[in-house]
Amino acid sequence: SYSISGTAGEFDTKPLIYLISEDTDNEGLINYEEYILGNDGYRTNVTTPDSDYDNITDYWEWLNGTDPWNSDTDSDLISDFDEINGTLGYITNATNPDTDYDGLRDDFEYGNNTDPLDSDTDNDLLLDFDEINGTLGYITNATNPDTDFDGLRDDFEYGNNTNPLDSDTDSDLITDFDEING
């Protein structure tokens, strides 16, 4: 019978001398798989079913492509556990820091109340990234389709050369809405 020997993780006090054909930590990977196969070369700890102590078993992480040694695989400041379980409100991709590919990291979106699963949170046909960064000329509210509350959506205002931050772009005391709608 063959065995694996080595050093335990920082939280473990047991030595790593275990039969390779056993599943010492009962998480679904035999010791040999934990030591040799791993996920992208990660060698997991046979003394615990959760090498990074993030409440996700190494076996699950191995099957789903997350790093069993890192509780935040994509380094977006949201733990793999929170992303996978949606404990912050959304189930996001634990292997991609920008789940909706809009140029804004998931943690930034949580902090700004935009939807990390939707690149246009307020459905005004303007990307959250463009609204937050002002790349179209104005920094508008990515969670409100009508930033200036004048009855005209921000995308409409861009298309009609009115200011989405000012309900009376030309300051003539007639709202943009009234001017456009006669």
C-alpha cells in the first residue's frame, strides 16, 4: 500500500501520511487525487475537506474550477462562498471578477447598487460602465433610467442632445420634456 507524506496546512496539526486510495477527509476526492491531480495543479489538503476554509469542499471546487486554496478565486473581494450562494443578493461567477463583462468588477457593482449580472442595470440602453464613468459625456445614474427626473430617459436625452442631468437644458424655464413633447 502506498502513502502520501508532507506538511499540513497552517490550520492543521496532523501530518500528511495517508493511504493514497482512501478519502481521508470524506469530501469525494481520494488522497491521490488531492495530492496529484488537483485543479490546475492545486494540491489540496487531505486532512480537511476544505483546504481554504471557505465552506466549499475541495471536491466541489475541483469540479467547478475554483481554487481550493483561495477563498476568493477571482480576487474581486467577494468570497467564493458568497458568489456561489448569492449571500450578497446575486449568484455571481466565482472565477470571473466581472460576471456581466461590463468593465465593472462585481465588488464595485455591489458597492454602487448596480446589478453584477446585467450590464445595463436601469435598462436605459446605456451601459453601467458608461453611465458611471461618463464616457458618453455625462456621469448619469446607472440605477435610474431618468437621472434628472424630467420624464425623458437618459438614452433619449443623449439622442436628442439634451442634458440628462438637467431637466431644462437650455434654461428657458420650459422643461426638456415639454419642449420635446410640445
